[in-house]
Amino acid sequence: MAATEQILQHYESIRPEQEDFYKDLHQNPELSHQEHRTAANVARSMSSYGFQTETGIGGTGVTAVLQNGNGPTVLLRADMDALPLQERTGADYASTITAQDQGGDRVPVMHACGHDVHVACLLGASRLLAEHQDKWRGTLVALFQPAEETGDGARGMLADALLDRIPPPDVALAQHVLPGVSGHVATRSGPVLSSADSLRITVHGRGGHGSMPQNTIDPVVLAAMIVLRLQAIISRETPPTEPAVLTVGSLHAGTKSNIIPDQAVMELNLRTYTDATRQRILDSVRRAVQAECAASGSPKEPDFETFDSFPLTVNDEATTARVAGAFSTYFGDRAGSLELQTASEDFSDIPRTGNIPYTYWGIGGTDPQTYRAAVRDGRVLDDVPANHSPMFLPVLQPTLKTGTEALVAAALAWLGLDNSPPANATAS
């Protein structure tokens, strides 16, 4: 029996504690940069498993290191933060928590993106590997990251000397629970998650009375023309073979129906899969906005502010092949191919900064019967709530078990006793 099967046959011994931890975390979510309770509970658990644990990295980040002889160093990462949403799942462990957000407002808080699953799975995998060190060699680094939802958690840990605080990883691995059949895993080589940029654009006009528009420069009309013009950047300037999404999600102007305001503020979001496409579209957005302002006689240049930015996630080909092979061996026909995702993540900031090969995969979190019944003509209908929905709640099992299995199987693709260390392996 291979090491993966030998270790994972003990999953049932950790299952009750893992499920309890998950339910408690789901009931007690914390917003980005506020993950103090979560981090403390994680650190306590990891220390009890025998890991050398450090807290407070980048604010609330946690690292845990277990050295087990000479061999490669594998980094496994989970994110910890929740979202400002009112939970409507009806679960008996649903969140009723509220918290003060960064703007000072009191908001409901919910684990609507599965980060509670990620934390519980990494805890479970770490415990199993710690309890069966005779089956592997090397160094395991478990990283619990804050503030993924705001896109700056990984950068915050890096700015706090993360890579100097841990043994140099030979490979970095991470996963995400997604709508899909629970019990299944999926991988993909190359681009897997889009980069994301959020821009706030302020355009200026000349205000006045709504009855005398000839004396004004109407920024509402100007903003409307910009919204329409921006759509052509995707439909007429971007090749159909290059996936890209541009959404104007917010437009605010004015206070009263008969007052023409002096400015309009719009917020847009861009998703792309190559750095070249990203830069080309950002340049086109600036060009189009400036041209429309000039056409309307705007009295001053528009203001551009980037307030959110997520990196492109591009899975290393060799690393992904190695993980996919481990998944195929362990999961059989429950291992498949992951579709290109328009979601975004900041995980890749860490391995890219350290020049570490990485891969990022998905696990299903939907009851199999529910998911299959909801698929029509290749589309998943509203019966399956997606991440960031107030109804999003991964089925407890086999989701937790599968996420734990996937982390163990992937880590042992490097740490297993029957594996040859990769060429860039560093002895610990």
C-alpha cells in the first residue's frame, strides 16, 4: 500500500475534531485583517500537532513548520478570511456574527467563499502527516494566510519577511472549494485564475439646473457614453481567442432629479489571463475615458485610482503534472480537469516572489445529486449557489475528507519515501 493510502486510512480518527473545528470556524467568521480568533485557534492546533508555529506575520498570518529529516520542502497554503454577507443557508451552525468593517460600518460576516473549508482541510492534512512521519521525509510548511478577499494578505505576509521566516520551499500548493461534485478534484496546467484589477474613475463636468442643460457639461451623459464605449474594448479590440471580462459595477452621480452634478464616479473590474492583455486593456480604458471627456468638453482630466488588484495564477506545468498524477493514482475517476476560472486569488504572489514552482487546484463542494440535477446544457443553474452567495455552504462530507486527501496526496508527491527529490530540492 502506498504512503498516501497508508496515511489516509486513518482519516476517520481525526474526522470528529476536524468537523467540530470547521463548524466553529463557520459560526465565527472574521473579516480580512481581523482573523485574530481564527489565527489563535489555528496556531494552538498546529502546535499541538508538533509544528513550530509563528503567528502575527503580516498582521494575522500563521506559519507552522514540521521538519522530518532530509528531503524537499513543501508549502501548503490556506486562506482564513470571510466576507461581509448575511448568511442565509439555514444551517444549524450558520453565522450570526457582525463586525466593524474598514470603513467603520457594522456589517454581517459569513464564510461565503469556503475559506473555513480550506483551513479545516489543511489542519487535517497537517495532523495526519505529523502523526505518520515514518511514511515521508522532508519539511512541511503550513501557511495560513489572512486577507485573501482584499487581495493584499499575501503581500502583507511577504512585506513582513515571510520568505525569511520559513525554510525555502521547493514547491507551493493550494486549493479552493468550488461548485462541483463533492468528492472530486480537478487540476489545470497554465493559466487557471484570472488577474483582476478594480478601478475607480472620476469624470468632471460643470453642474447646474436641470432646466438649463445648455449651461452645463453633464457628467451623467459623459459617464453613460464611457460605459458604452468600454464594452467595445472587449468586443472590438480584444481577440475572441483571448478571454477577458470588463464590468462597470458601480456608477454614482448627483443628488436630485433637477440638478446636474459636477462629477460622476464609476467603478469597473477587469479580468484577464495574460499580462499583455491586461496592460493593453488598461491602456485602452484610459484612452477611451480621456477621449470621451475631451469630446464632452470636460473642464479637467479624469481621475484614475486602482483600489484592488489580484495577480494572475499560472500553474507550473511540471508541478501540475506531478500533482495530477498523484490525484489520478489516489482518486481514480474522481480526478478531472479544471475549467479556466474567472475568479481571482492572491496566493500566487507568494511563490512568484520566491521563484517557487506552484500549482492550484479545485475541489467540489456540492452534494452530487444536487449538482448533477442542476446541470442543464452544460450550465449550472441557480440550484447550486456559487462562492460569495449568502446561500453558499459546501456539503460537510465528503468535502472535508476530499480536501484533506488532496493536500496529503499532493504533498507526498514530493515528500513520499518512494519519490526522488526534484532537481531543485533543498535539504532541511
